[in-house]
Amino acid sequence: MLGKNMEVNGSVTKFEAFGFRKAPVFGVGVSVLTMDQAVAAIIDAATKRGSVAVSALAVHGLMTAVQDPDMRLAVEQIDIVTPDGQPIRWALNLLHGVGLAERVSGPYLMRHLCARAGAEGIPIYLFGSTEETCAKLAERLQETYPGLIIADIQPDRFREATPEEDEADVRRMNKSGAGLIFVGRGCPRQEKWVAAHRGRVNAAMIAVGAAFDFVAGSITHAPAWMQRAGLEWLWRVSSEPRRLWKRYLTTNTAFLARLAMALLRLRNAGTGRG
């Protein structure tokens, strides 16, 4: 592994190898960094075959970590936790005054990394989702990024691997020569997987969730203005209402309530931004 987390001022952590601090949002550490910084750090790890865990954490993932101790532990062990959703970026800015001007979302992070990997000859590995989605994704990636090497494709089993299967997976990934392993297993399974495989898989493992479907073209992005306004969730709900309405209703409401309480505590304490 490339480094370890350390406490800074009791509330903010810094990953020593990358120099990015983590600031807590409702007790869950989120990395303070831009897209360019995330891409540069991950590509550096990939070229060195460093065992690094990354997650693009949206509101749903953050609130899952707030409520699920196992998920929180996994997120604490992940080296880079990018602010995927605009609301998380806003929370970082409001609670910590970090001045982030952009979010670092999974689909766009995946695209940027694949562009660099294609240009620099870094093989990638696709792990997760369905066989059909993986096939579409691989085709789209190689059309878009000439020279991109896809070392291997491994669709999800949609269950946890046995110890024997897990050992075989690790051997397969390490033998592939991939420097980047994109993990699209859904939250919280993907975060728990990348955290558990730090030090075992010799690559940068990036949990990107629905990025497989976005980049493959199975799901369309919200218009840019909706993304900037933090309304991407509304676009998603309108596209898949039966599956997503309850998730966004409960998680978004809980997120806003916690953010309001956190801001109120800061104001009442008179401490300013921490």
C-alpha cells in the first residue's frame, strides 16, 4: 500500500501518499480534491501498480455509510473518496470552507481515466455489472479512446464470492497486468470490495457504480444545468421511477436534514467553519 491515513486537527484526515485531506460530512470522510487531482493521483498509482482504493461517493453512498457501520468502516479504509454529487460538494464547502468548484463524479472520472490510460498504455479491467452491459461498455470505451487496452472483463456474480472464488479473482486481476480496475457492483458492495482488497490487488481499484451504464450509453446523463443545480437525482427518478423514487426520497431528505442540523450547530457554537 502507498500510505496510510493520519489525523489532522482532530477532524480532518490526510492520505500521506497523495496529500489530499479528508473532511468529515456527517462523520464520513470525503476527500477534498478536484477532478484533475484525482485523475493524476490515480494514474500515478496505476503506473506503479500500487494497491489503492477509490470511491466516487454520491449522496446515497454517504447516507448508507452514516447508517451502516460496515459501510462506514469500508469508506474509512478507502484512500480517495471523491465528492461525486453536487450536494456533497456543497456540504464540504459549507461545513469546511474548502472552496471546491467542481464535483468528481464516477462516470466522468471513468472517462478521464480511460483517456489517460489509452494515451499511456495502462491496461484496464472491468469488474461488475451484467455481461451485456460490460460488452456495451467495452465496445464504447474502445471506440472513444483509441489505444485503450482492456486487459479483462469480469461481470458480477450478483452474490458474494466464496473464499476460493475470491482468491481466484485476485490472481486473475493481478495476472491481467491491469493498472486500473473499475468496479461497478453497486453501493455498498463495491465500496466494501475495494476496501477489503487493498494490499491484495496490485492496481488502483475505483468503485464507480452506475458509471458502467452511463458510459455504455444504457443510461443518459441529465442536462448540464440539472447537474450543476444538483438535480441529477430528479432526472434519474424520472427515468427509473419504480426503482429509484424511494431511495432518493429517503436519502435526500435525510441528507438535507442532517446538513441543516450541522450548519445550525456551527452557527450556535460560534466556531465558524471547521
